[in-house]
Amino acid sequence: MLAANAQDQVLQVGLGEVVPSPLQPRRQFTEEQLAELVESIREHGIIQPLIVREVDGKYELIAGERRWRAAGKLGKENVPIIVREASDRDVLEMALIENLQRENLTPIEEAFGYVRLRKEFKMKQEEISRRVGKSRASVANIMRLLELSEPCQEMLVSGGISMGHAKVLLSLKDQEVQTRVAQDIERRSLTVRQTEKIVHNILNPKEEAPAKKTVSPVLEPYCHRLTKQFGTPVTISAKGAHGTIEISYSNRSELVRLLEIFGMDASEL
């Protein structure tokens, strides 16, 4: 095991002698996430030593990068360390598991962490859930977030959409459609229930289509594409060179949404 234990020798070294690991799976550390740790270290010091390995005359972090960064913000000259012998594989596995257990990763960072454990360490979901202390269902649901389009993932990280919205969007396999609906959620501050209705209409366009309407086989693909784009049933009727495009809606909220898609102010409705 690479974790600290009672028999370990704790050394005090200069802060500058310790360097972050290029294998660190965490993508970013925000000021807000470090603030609480900075205050704790200011009051109590670094209680748990950093775990490091020797690389090219420096001490490369295996675990404890947040503590190291917080110590730097406080201007500390020295930090406590425990030196371990560890391969790149050991370092990556421990760093991943430490992050997934203890830190407030974004859902997307968490998902990438689970995928790396599965692919690079051949772990099954049962083992991953045991190692990080979460249920198998929770691990599986987080991993599924990587099926979202990149814009959807970015909106989830930034708070434009919630985890509840994300779970609903996963019902849509077309990532372009996912993105359009997510943008609509963010623009109009749609609830999860409203999003469920939109997604339901996209997945079941025939359910609410006007009765006794027949569509030319030539026009049917265009009806389908428009239905997906607008999130509500669309039919095209043609007679010679003339015809109509009919967009259906089932409530005021859907009407407002459609009008806003066309750039119209629906605030007076």
C-alpha cells in the first residue's frame, strides 16, 4: 500500500523541493475548493504528510497535491512528506482513487476517473465502487455522462444544466439534439420536468401527431428532422408546388419555447 501508516518516517523538506505529478488526473483546482483547506492548515498545520516519490532529484507528489498547493498559498517554507517507491502505474492508481474518494471533482472529472480505472487498470464496476466507496449504480450513472455531447458536458460543469437534466438528456442518442435541448434548458431555465416533456416529444413524435394526417414518403425524413430540432411534432403537407408546414404544441410553455426559437418575444402571452 502507498498510503501512510504509523511506521513511516516523516521528513520535513522545502516546499520547492516538492513538484506535482504529471500523472495527476485532476484537471483543475479552484480557489473556492482550496479556501477551506487553506484555513484548516493555517489553524492546525498539515496533519497528514504528503506522499511522494523521488524523481530526478525532486520529490514528486503521489498524494496530497491540494495540501501542497494550500501550503504554498500560506507561504510555508517546509512541508511534511513520506517517501515511497512507486511505479507510474502505482502513482496513477492511487491519485485517481484518492481524488475520487476525497475531493469535490466535477461529475465529468469523476466520470473520466472511473473510465481510466476501468481501461488502464482493468477494474470492473464492482471493484471501482468498492475502492471509492460508492454504489455500483452511482458509478455506472456517472460514467454514462460521457455519452453526452461535449457542449452538454461543459454546461453540466458550469452549472448551465443540472445532473437531473443530464440524466434526461442521456435518453437522446443524437448528440446534436442533446446540445440543442441543453442550450434551450440553459437559455430558458427549464425545469427537469419540462425537459422530460420535450425529450418525450422528440422520442415519441407520432404520439401527439394530428390524426388522419399522411405525409409523403419524400417529405417524411424532413418532418422527422424538424420534429427532432423543435422537440415537438412537425408535419409537411404538399399539393403541387404549394403546401403547409404545421408545428404542434400541447401547452403554453411549448408555444413560448417555439416562438423564442424563431426569435420572437413571447413575454406577453
